[in-house]
Amino acid sequence: MTPTPFEIAVDEATGMRTASNGAVRVALHDTDGVIFRRRGVMVAGPLAGAHVEWAVVELAGVRVYVDSASGAVVVSRQDIHP
């Protein structure tokens, strides 16, 4: 199953950036942070072979990973890949 892709948008008036796929939305208010998509294929576990898309927000060395399909959130300083 292909996950619904995140679209990243910037509010020019405020500088706020958001990633949304219609069901899940994550917002970054700080201008010194980064927001991007990470796509991949799970390589282990019960979801091996499943396509994955995450919105990733990084601020002050901390990353927030938001799963497109489930909306699950992981917060870590580690660089995590599907």
C-alpha cells in the first residue's frame, strides 16, 4: 500500500511551515528548524516491504517523525530511517 504523501507549505506572512496529507498535519513555528519528507521501504519486522512516508521536523537537534499512514509520532535525536 502506498502512503498518502505529505505536502509541505510555507505561510509567507508568518514563516510557519506545515506538512499535511489531509489526515495528518504537523507544523513548525520556529524559523531555525527544518521540515522535510522521508520516504522508504520497511526492511524488517511484520511491515517488511511496506512503503513508508514520514514528515520529519528537526529543531535544536531533536527530530519529530510523523507517520503518514497511522499518524504515529516518534521523537528522537537519532537519525531514523524506515
